Amino acid sequence: MTNLPGSQYIIEVLYFVAAVLFILSLKWLSSPATARRGIFAGEAGMLLAIVGTLFHHGIVDFKWIAIALVLGTIIGVPLGNVAMTAVPQRTALSHAFGALCVTLVGTAEFYLRAPNISKFIMSVLSLEVILGALTITGSLMAAGKLQEILPQRPITYKGQNLVNLGFLGIAIAIGVVLVLHPDRMYLYPAMVIIPLIFGVLMIIPIGGADMPTVISLLNSYAGLSAAAMGFVLDSKLLIVAGALDGASGFILSVNMSKAMNRSFTNVLFGAFGQEQVAVAGGQEARPVRSATPEEAAAILAAANKVVIVPGYGMAVAQAQHKVRELYDALSKRGVDVSFGIHPVAGRMPGHMNVLLAEADIPYDKLLDMDQVNGDMPQTDVALVIGANDVTNPAARTDQSSPIFGMPILDVDKAHTVMVIKRSMSPGFAGIDNPLYYLDNNLMLFGDAKAFVGNIVKELSGGGGH
């Protein structure tokens, strides 16, 4: 294969088409209507990139490549077949694997080239390895918190930020020394190990509620490290793909931080989700009003306008298909039903959109926060399914709350609010929700899938609107 005429030309063409497909993939993924096309474009681009790499003249023996492809398939297929609730942590694992690849390749390139390595190549190689190493352990920590293997609460101690930045500073300083003196090869292992430690320390003080933003930030780090690797390997495709990944992850992190009205520094150093843990339990004794599925069905049947607000509780219960049945049942009665989607609902960007799209909810019924909030005072019923923190009115009214200033879905302004929840326990951020104690709120206690199913049964057996 390496003796094929024009093999380099074929490689360049395949890489160019792959790069174009990666760009189109990101473009199409920006809209639910074209997201499926975007996925296929990204997959096709990656396939072409792999095929182009197999034409590369530097390949000596295809045996190891074949073994790697088989092993990758064996590992990748089960990783892809996970429940929707596990997609955030599976995504974090993907970042860890990608960063591990980048770090290993960078390490191999260093020992193959050193000490005869240019300052520019050593600079991008140092960036590649530092970002890659901290992304490995940072992603594993994020996955552990999302899977609830590790404590979701922030773990903090005095001077923590100084210690963390000190570790990162030492790693960067070692990188600078190696750029100036690449013959000091004994320093290289420290440049890998210290960022691995920093990755752990970076995630420990971050609460579980911030994991969606952290995942997108780690995605950015992984992309930037891959772009740096592209310079080391002189691969234009890697530079393009890594830059796209890094830039998109960074922009997504910025948008998510804006959605929470918080800065990057607050996300990374704010220990969000810790302050009110002690008081959350003490407020559970306050009186709340509850309703049965029969009562909830009667209220929904009498409504003209209903807004359904999904959250992580819907994902855990896998209730999206029952929610679709509820949407159909209410729509047949002439009820105007829409869905209010908060940008950080769930545990990863777009989590709720993906779940509802899986249940074939019409795209035009998935409305963003600004669209929904304007109509909330004219909404008869706001049905909240497992969403806690993104509907918490303390964000507007309680200056002592850690989420004060965070834009929320103003469900409390609807005529009636109904919240499906297993118990009165606080949400992912560990903050009690005063919404549950308002006079216009009804608690619907139980499993979301079962409760929505019972409401649908009542609506199906009842009279017309």
C-alpha cells in the first residue's frame, strides 16, 4: 500500500474532505433539525481520517494497527451502549481516553527526538502533554462524581487554590526549562506526573452541579492538546480537528457559565454546592401541598396552556416516552403544550433536548428559557419533572443563596405549578427549593415515569377538554 502511486495525494484529499466534514458536523449539530446529519458527517470524517492515515508511508507493520482497531471496537461498542443517564460520565471517559492518547504520543515523540528537538516543537509538545495529562485525571474525576463513585460535594481546604495553581505553575516551569534545555530529559517525567496530580486537585473542589460546565471545559483542553499534537506530528488534519474541538468546547463552557450567571473562576474555584447543605435538611418540615395522579390529570385537562419543564429526574426515571404520551394526550384535548429547556438542565449540555428528541417530541415545542419565561405569567400549569436547581426562585430573591443571580425558569409565576419528585431532598447543587412551599405549588411524589403514566391513564379515561 505504501508503494501506491500518488499515495500522498490521496492522503491529502482524504484529510481535506475529513476536515470539511468536521466543520460541517459542528455547523449541523447547532440545530436539532440537522443534528443527526451532523453526527453522520462527523463519523464519516473520522472514517476518512483513519483511512487516510492507513495510506501513510510511515506505517511499517499493519498487524499492530489491526490489533488496535479490534481492541478499540471491543471497548467502544459497550461504551456506546449506555443509558442516557450515563452519557455525561461516558463522555468524560472519552475525554480521558483521548487525552491519554495525546499524552502517550507526546511522550513517544519526546524520547524519539530529544535532545535534538527545536524550541517550537518542544513548546507545543510541552503544551500537548501538560493539557493531556491534566485532562486524563480531571476527566476520570468528573466521571467518578457524575457516577456518584466519588463525593459530589466540593472538598476544600485552606489555601487550596494556591496549592493547585502552584502545581500547574511548576509543570509549566519545567516545560519552559525543557524548551530551553531539551537535553535535561530527566525532567520530562515530572512534567507528566505533576499535571496528572493537578487534574485530581482541580476537580476535587468543584461540586457536582458544575460538572456539565467542567465536562465541556475538559473537552476544550482535550481539543487544544490534540491541536498541539498536530504541530508535533506535522498533521494539518489534527490541527484543524483539535482547534475545532478546543474552540467549540470553550465557547460551550462560556455559554453555560453565562446561563448560570457565573464566571469561569467561580466555577473552577467557587466550591459551588457546599454552602447550604447543612440547612437544606432543616427546611423539610415546612408544610407542602401534594396531589394524586387523578387530581393532577384533572388540573391539566382543565388548562389551556401547559409548559413542561424536564430535568435530570426525568432522565433517571427514563420517563421521556411517557412524557411524549402526556404531550399527545393533552394536545388531543386542545391544550397548548410546550417544553421549557434550561441550558444547564441535566448533567451535560443539551441533555434534555436529546432525551425529548429520542421520544419524538416536535422540535418546535422545545423552547429555550427566554422564550418560555415571557409567557409564564399566562401559563395555566407549569409541570416540573425532576428539575430542581433550574427552577429555584432563590436565584432571584435570596442574595445569600449560592445560585443567586443564576437565570432560572420562572415556573413560580405560572397560575399552578406541579412538581414531580421522589422526595423533598435538595437537588444536585444541594440547595433547598422554596418553590415547593408556595401556595400555587403542588408536589407529585413518586417515580416520574410511573406518575406521568398514571396521569396519561386518567386523561385517556376522562372526558374532553
